[in-house]
Amino acid sequence: MTPEQQRIAIAEACGISTKCNCIDWGAMDHLSNCPAHSNQIEKLPNYLNDLNAMHEAEKTLTRRQWENYYLKFKGAHEFSWELIRTCMKSTAADRAENFLRTLNLWTE
């Protein structure tokens, strides 16, 4: 996924509208279809570079999703303190990818 696609997917998963409401183009289905979408995307949280933004996104996960989220780091199969430390040390970009994989929103 491109960084732009990741930001849009995470925003949608967090309940942030990604519909474009450009005056010149009317309501578009999705930011990626909007000719002026780069300005709209800049307004979305920068999930791939901002740990605070990812922390807010992570708050939307259910308990079951959290379990899967942790296990997806490093392909783990069971919980351990080392796994939790790995997650805590991960970058915003790593967390963003893992978040999308956890919700089955990641595409190659």
C-alpha cells in the first residue's frame, strides 16, 4: 500500500470521513477519486510518522483486535513480555502497517 492509501484506510477505520467535498467537483465517493485530493489527505493525521496519531488509532481496537495486533508483530504465535516490548518500540509506520493487517485492510 502507498503511504496515502494507508493514511486513508486508517482514517476510515477510525471513523474519520474521507469523502471529498470539493466545491468544484461536488461530493466524491472517496478522496482517492478526487482531483484535488492531496490537499484533503494533508488534513488527515500523519499516522505513518506520528506515534501520537497511531496511539489514537490504536484506541479504536477492541480487546480481541489488540490480541491480534500484538501477535502480528514479528509473526509471534503467543504473548510474551518481549513481544510487548517489541510493539512498544516500533515506529509509527510499523504500527500503521500492523494496524491495517490486524483489521484485514492491508493490500499488497
